[in-house]
Amino acid sequence: MDFEESTHKIVSQEFLAVIIAGFGNELTPLTSNHGEKANPKALLPIANKPMLTHPLMWLEASDIRDVLLICPAPHRSAISHFLHSDSSAFPSLRIDLQAYDETQDLSVGTCTVLKHFSSKIKQDFLILPCDFVPHPSVPLTRLLNKFRTETTYDGSIATAFFFEPRRAEKGSVPDEWGIENTTLPVMWDEKSGTLLYVDTPDEVDKNGELLEVNMSLLSRYPRAKLSAGLQDSHVYICRRAVLDLLQEKPRFESIREELIPWLCTLQYHGGKRAKYQNALSSITNTPSHAIALRHATLHDEVKLHFSQQERYGFTHSAASSQDEDGEVDVEIPTSLRVGVVVHRSSEGYSARANNLHSYLELNRHFLSQSSYTLPTDPESRALIDAKAQISADSMVGHTTKVGERTTIKKSIIGKHCVIGKMARIVGCIIFDHCVIADGVKLDGCILGTNTSVGVKAELSKCVTQAGYEISAGESYRNEKLEVSDWTAPQDSTDNTDEDDDEEDESDTSNED
């Protein structure tokens, strides 16, 4: 054997994972800047771990290794620091961090971002948001295997993932925090796992009380299911050809509201199929499975499946050839189908932390799953007073000081916090480096990093921006407290005008 000749070959990855990390406007004031320092949505803590950890762990458990992480330019430095400091948590992932120019007031849609970075996406790709937390009962390989099977079997083009949200307790979050996640009408065929229809904002605006469905669709799938109680996880697996097609749709900005509903229409709209079928069928990642299907027991069923498609007006192009034995190899026609996986709430809790309601609920969920309450290292334990009362359904971060006779229930306390004596904290999420003075009462609050609460202040169901300062004895209820509320300079316009008037009068008197 020639040991100088390397037999190692670089194997290209089948999929590229594209993680989208946006500004998180629905999570303000938690995502508002702390002075000149950005607070990336992707790094907001869920059970004292950055939310970006959850999709990365989901990928780590699959066979995907290449990750394209896209974030706004102001967030790149903070996210890069996190990736380098916690790289050991995702040893098999190769993460390419890319940034795009965008402002928090003028954000762009996912389609626009994908088109901008299309040169970096060479193969079939998986899209997922930084805020999705899947239940362990839904491994990513389940979605990937469905996509692999269906793209090979009948030429489907994408797979989407929808989940049934958990109903929040009434009154658990005030209306002042903003609207909750809304569910949307979705139609799918459960037997084949085919996504048939997703309601769009345009359809709602046109007629919010009626649902218009193509009759040929119902003929093809007479047992289709319709649900108005599902949410979009924003997890999609797509053929690379879909990205090429997206370049021809410059007006598309949103994947959920525009691209996916449009792709669903290709399954039954003859004119669109004829126009875009060649483009979507031009790239294939697997060789023909005609030989295997010819000898399989399901071969007759496959032919019957597509003969039914023709009967109901679903056209396709099928090529055939003769082998040496004279038998005909029938190429699998392209269905341009969109597959779907639906996760029910009874199968486990999955959610997106894309607003304050779901963010608080996710943190509380992890509290119920937590196996520890206090930090285990002796240095941190010594900072917690022996007379402090901390319930088993709470979590306290490292090097956090807890004063005498302080009560903490159903709450998550971050790292390096200082909590004074006789404070009472119930159902709260407190970020790192917060200072809670003596006698403070907090109920159902979320406090951003470096929040300071003065002596005997009382807050109920409030959210604070990073760096917010609450004076001693102040009381707030059901409010979003932002730094601009108390740091904005006093309006000096009126004073300036008065000064100008006084100067004009003095000038006039001098002239007289």
C-alpha cells in the first residue's frame, strides 16, 4: 500500500441549514439597545441559555453539519462572541456567520434575505428561525427523511412543519405586552402528508369569513383536513431549485405569507405547473429509482397514484426508456408537492419565542422540566443566604447573591445578580447583572440585563429594557418600561421659543 497517497475524500453535505436571526421587534423592550450595545434576539435567555442554543442543538442531533447563520449587522459581534465562547457545545457544526444591513425600524423578509445570500446556498437547504424550540419527540431527522423520500418518490419540492400551540392561561400576560401568536387556517392531507392550503393575509383581507379552496384540490384529496388552530414553525426544507425560482419572484418577501402558499398552488394550477415545472425539475440530487420501483410491490400503486392525478387534472411529465431486457423504466413524474409534518400539543410542547407571551411561557415550561434549583459550585452557593426561601420550581444562575429572608418562587434568576433582603419574586424572568434592592416585590415580570430596582419598589407584570432604573418606592403594573421614558431630555422647545421672544423684545426696545 502506498501510504503517501491519501484516500480521504471530502464528501459534500446533503443539506445546508440556514438559521435566520432577526431583530425581534415583537420582543421589545428586551431587544432594544442598551446604550450603544445591541441586545440580539438570538441571545435572549431561555432558562438561562441563549435561545439560539435550541435550534443549534436540534441540528447537532441530526446529520446536518453546515450552517449558514444570518443576522443583522449590529448583532454580528455579540453572536460571534457567543459562538466562539460556546463552540464546544456544538462540536460537529461548521457555522458560517453572515450579516446583512438592516435597521430595526425597517426590517426585510426572509425571502429577501435568502435571495441576497443565494450564492452561498449550493444544495438543498433547511430554513429555521433562531427562536424555535422543538419538543424532543420531534427529531429533525424525521423531517429530513420525509423530504428525502418524497423528493425521490414523486418529485416534491418542499416540506413544512406546523405545530399546535399550547393554550395560555387567561390573564397570565397583560394586553399591554402586545398581541399573542395567532393561529391560521391550514389544509392538509394526513394520509400522504401533503400541505394543500395556507391562508394568507390577502385572503383574509378579501374575505375573512370565507375560505376559497380549488375544487380540483378537494377532488384529489377528498379527506383533507382543515384546522384553524396551527402555527407555522418557520421550519422548511426546500429543493435548491426553489431558491432559483425565488429569484424570479422579486415581490416575494415572506416565506409563510407568500412563498409557501404560492408553492401549494403549483400542485393543482395547470398553468403555473406548465410554466415552472421545468425550472423546479431541472435539479435532482438522487438518481432515478425506476429499477427499484419496477421490482417493488408498490409499483402498480405508484402508477395508479399518477393515473388518478391525470384523471383529476394534475398533469405531469414522465419519461420512459427500455433496458437491455426490454422492460420499460418509467421515470417518476414531478408532483411539485409540498409535504407537511403536523405536531400536536398532546405529543409534547413546541413553541416559538417570537413575542413576549410565548417567551414567558417557554421559560416557565423549562422551569417545570428543570432537574436543579441552585448552582452546584461552592462559591455560588455561599452567596445565597441560608434563610432565603427558594422553591424547587425556580432557577438561580452562578455567582448570584440572594439576601436574607428573600422569597423566590417559579422564577428564573440570571448570573451575577444581586438580590437584597426580604425581597419577594414570583413568576419572574430576571436577566444577568440585575440589582434588586431590599423589600422589592416582583410578580410576573421580565427584567432586562442590568435592570436596577430600588428599595421597596413594586412591579406587577412589567417588562424592562436593559439598563432600566426604577427608583425606590415606585410602583408599576402591566407596563413595558423603556429607557427612553426616563432618560429623554426635557422638551426645551418652548423655553427656546420664549428666549427667542425675549431677545426679540429686547432688540425692539433697544431700537426704540
